[in-house]
Amino acid sequence: QVQLVESGGGLVQAGGSLRLSCAGSGRTFNLSVVAWFRQAAGKERDFVAGVSWNGEKTYYADSVKNRFTISRDNAKNTVYLQLNSLRPEDTAVYLCALDHHRYEIASMDREQYDYWGQGTQVTVSS
């Protein structure tokens, strides 16, 4: 069974940075699209960023372009999300998700993803 475990969340001041990690188990982790979603209290779960199996293609929501960076280190079975210039509106639970059916193109549709982590809380104070 594929398991995804997020870590790295916390409480930061506006303008600060965090580095989130998604550790995956199972060999298919390194052959699949992995994405980050976030869900703020009372809101829908929205796409944040995605990365192809080999890290060569990345995708970002407009709201995080030029601030967040997604990457992966398949030798460590880990996908990262670097969050810079954080804003209070970035406050949310951040979840890692894996699309077992795709290698290169990340979908923004949460229904396309087969596995989800438990999430890690990011709170940005102003």
C-alpha cells in the first residue's frame, strides 16, 4: 500500500518560509505525479503544485507562482514544497497526493489522485 506522510508545517510570521516534505513508500511513488494541495478552514481543497515523476516538469497554482517551489528527490522517496514569502492567506492544511495513473502531467483536479497523506498544518500570522 502506498503511504504518504507530510511534515514540516508550523507557525510562521508573514514573509517567512517553510519547507514541507512528503515521504512516500512503495516503488510506484518514484514513477508517478505527486502534487500538493491545501485546504483552509471552511474551504475546498485546492491544487497548489505538482511535479512529474522525474522532477522535470512542475505545475503551480497562480496564487503561489514565484513564491513556492516543488521538487523531488527520488533517491530519498521524497517530494518537497518550499514555501517562501508566506502570507496569512496561505494558512491551511497542506496535503501530499499521488496520481497512480500519470507520469508527467499533474492534474489540478483532486479527484484524479489516488493516495493522500494526513496533512501538515501551516499557519501564517500577520
